[in-house]
Amino acid sequence: MSIITGALYIVATPIGNLSDITHRAVDVLSHVDLIAAEDTRHSRKLLGHYGIKSQCVSLHEHNERQYAPRLIQRLQAGQSIAVISDAGTPLINDPGFILVKEARQAGIDVIPIPGPSAVITALSVAGLSTARFIFEGFLPSKAVERERRLALLATEQRTLVFYESCHRIADTLQAMVFAFGEQRSGVVARELTKLYESVRSGTLSALLDWVANNEDARRGEFVIVVAGDTPTHDAENAKEVDRVLCTLLEELSVKQAARLASGITGISKNKLYKQALRIAESRK
Ligand code: SAM
């Protein structure tokens, strides 16, 4: 294959199963002058498996800002460089953004070599709407910030996709039950393409039960897919409901306001309680 001189290739690699790599990716990695890998030791396994002997340097989140200009110089001198991360598509919650941005600004060819990414892999089997979705990556690790972020997403109608680690999967599902409600549908996609792959769907509370009571279910890497909110009323009605709640909250507690508003509008108490709570908190 012919490699373009002075081009930067962004190459997707497997997210588990070493066979999930394209012929073109192997060709590019075999023929570039340099591979910039997130962790050269980690990538050695993949590169060795395919007999790829190109020179490797490390490009990770801690050295990218400092190292990118040097890589740009090499590209401008006519060398071809491929970027890979530990798994999946570089830049998707992985290093590469600074380098790609600077390369494009310098007029360098940036060429995608597409392949696996956990977000798309999970969506492809989740059985939740994929017509419109948003990718949230990792939620903040601090509980307060995570809850705040989830509260902002509670009325999002597009399918939501999150990355999560084994350390926080249970806490995150718990926080999702609180923010989105017990009955919201979701999918926990674990260890995709690997030996212990599992894709579990159900309500968020059922998924939480499963993860909380099953040690194996808390092992590995996770993508959480959550169905978007289904509005029970149109935008005009939503404004009206907000107005009713705001008025009631002038005189009543959150609980009382939610109960009365539910009687007036016919919308579930639970949903209105959360809405009233958000309004009350935004007034503090
Ligand atoms: N660049 C990668 C991609 O394209 O998906 C993502 C890298 S990010 C640092 C790592 C996170 O992706 C993991 O913590 C997990 O949430 C998700 N992930 C990666 N591989 C996975 C897999 N095989 N199964 C489930 N989730 C995975």
C-alpha cells in the first residue's frame, strides 16, 4: 500500500478482540515512519500479533501538549505518522485531540482509518433508539458533580451513552436511578468483544440490582446506554407545568407542590417531585 508522505493517520484499534482491526489499519501501521501510541508497552501486544515493526513513541494525555509540536515538525519534514490509543478510536475519550487540531492548523493531511469504538459498538446491540444519541463519556468522579450532571440530563430525549469503570459502575447506576427514575430503560454493555462480554437490558433499577448483587457483573469495562426521556406533554404544556409548580412553590413544600400539581395536570407525582425539586434548588 502507498502511504502519503507527511500525513497523520488516526487509526482505530480493537476494543478487546484482537481480530477487530481492518486490513487498512494493519497496512498503515506497518508502513508509516512512526507510530505515536498512548502506551507503547500496551500496544506491543497488538503490533506483535500483526508483525508490525514500525518505530513507536508514546503520546499520552500528560505529554501530548509538549510533544505535539515535535510530531508536527516530523510531519512537515515528510514523515508519515499513525496515532493509536490503548483501545478503540483515538480522540474518543483518548489522546490525540491536540495533535489533530495542530496538524489541521498547519495544513497537514489528517487521514482517518476507522474501526471499533465502544460507544458505537454498544449502541449497535443495545436495542435503544439510535436515531439521535448523545455521548457523555465519563461522568465526573465526585458524587455531587455527577448528580448535578445527571440532573441536567434528566429531560434529555435523545439516547444517552456513558463510559464507566468497574470502580464506579454501581454508584453511577444508583445515581441514574435517582436522576432518571427507576423505570427508565437502559443497557449495561460490559467487556464488549471480550471473553466475558455481556449486554444486559432492563429498567435502571433492575440493572442496579443485577450489578449490586453480582460480583462478576462489576468486573471489566462498561458502556451504559440509557433511553431518552419520553415527554408526556408538549413544550407548551411543559412551560405550563413549570408555571403551576413555580406558583405552588411560593406557598408550599416541594412534596405538597408536586402532589397538587399532579392532581391538576395528571402527570405522575414522582416526575413532578423531581421537577419541583429542580425549581426549588435553582431558587436557592
Ligand atoms: N477510545 C475508546 C473508544 O473508542 O471507545 C475509549 C477509551 S476510554 C479511555 C475507555 C473506556 O471505554 C472504558 O472505561 C469503557 O467505559 C469503554 N470501553 C472500552 N472498551 C470497552 C469494552 N471492550 N467494553 C465495554 N466498554 C469499553
